[in-house]
Amino acid sequence: MTAASPTTPYTFKASPHSSHTLMLRLLPEQGGGRALLDLGCTGGYLSSILAEKGFEVVGIDLPGSNRGNFPASARFLAADLDAGLPELSSRFDFVLCGDVLEHLKDPLHMLLQIRSVLAPGGIAIASLPNSGHWYFRLNVLAGRFPAHDRGLFDRTHLHFYTWSGWTELFSRAGFSISRACPTATPFSEAFPRAPGMGLLESASCRLARLWGKLFAYQFVVVAQEPR
């Protein structure tokens, strides 16, 4: 597993029910030279996997970020996404936006920019935290709003959307969400040494599929311009 960088506590989530696993499953198994933009690429854990699969990868993250295992075959651009996308010389068949939009001052502006750099027929794949999740609701109901290093109450989150808020945001940006996959509550990350966490995550995943607005920890969505 990739270690967290000094600029972010986030690492690759290897669980079969995680947002990273779902994002990878939603992409073609072989890149075939297709262009892919990885926004907020951190240490390059997704970029590395995708470059090995044959995608032409461009990754963007903050200046001074620890590039970790960012692949030599890919292109890294240092930029503050709050200032918008840097100048890009091409359009992309895929744009990945993993755990990014909720951290930005103006996520609508970023989605509009993503649309502008997508090639015809291109798709955006984003992972989106669910502020309607039962854990979030229970804390707010109890009058608590924690500040954690990561997760639903990540202290660096600037926006807290439920499913309806996310769909409205994407619609305002001119996107149509063609697919949405819920993720399980990451019990194995919260309690890595406790037994039975895999089974608990599997049960959580089944509940999320039945009632995503309450049990999905995140939504992984596929979005594109309406045809």
C-alpha cells in the first residue's frame, strides 16, 4: 500500500468495495494509448496502475507534493486546483476526480473546466463522499461535527453534499450521471486489526446497494455530456 504523503493522509484503498477499486473497474482494462487526466493524483498510486495498463496519463497535484511512485512514463503537472486547471495541450478520454471536489472552493467551476478538456464522448469518473451516510447523520443529530484527518468529517472538506446535492452540482455543470456505484463503509481502515472487518464491509456494501442515500459511504459516478 502506498504511504500517505506529507500533503495528504490519503492512500490507495485496496478493499474490493473501496472507491479506488470501483474507479479502476469503471475504466477499460487496457488503456490502448487513450488519454487520461488524474486530478489530485497525490503519490501517483492510481496513475501508476493506469500507466501500466497503457493509458497516456497526466497527473495534477499541488506544488511540492510528494510524487511517491508517480510513473516515469506519465506527465506530472504541479498546480493548485483551486486556481483552476493549468494549461493543457490536449483533450482527454477520461478524467479521474478521486476525493477532490469536496476539497475545492468552487467545485462547480472545476466541473465546468473538466467538461472543457474532455474529448468528444469522453467521461469523468469521480468519487464523492456522502454526507447523508448514517455515521454523518448520527453525529450531526448528536450535535457533533468532528474534525478528522480523513473520511466524511475530513477537516479539509469545504463542502458537504448528500446525493441530491451532488446530482444538482453535476447537472449545473452540464453533466449527466450515467452510472453511480455506492461504496461500503471502510471498517477495515478504521479497525485494521479487528477480525471480521471484510465480512462487515461486504454486508455494508449490500446495504449501500439497497439504500445508497443512507448506507453509501461514497458514490463513484460516471458523468458525461448528455447526448
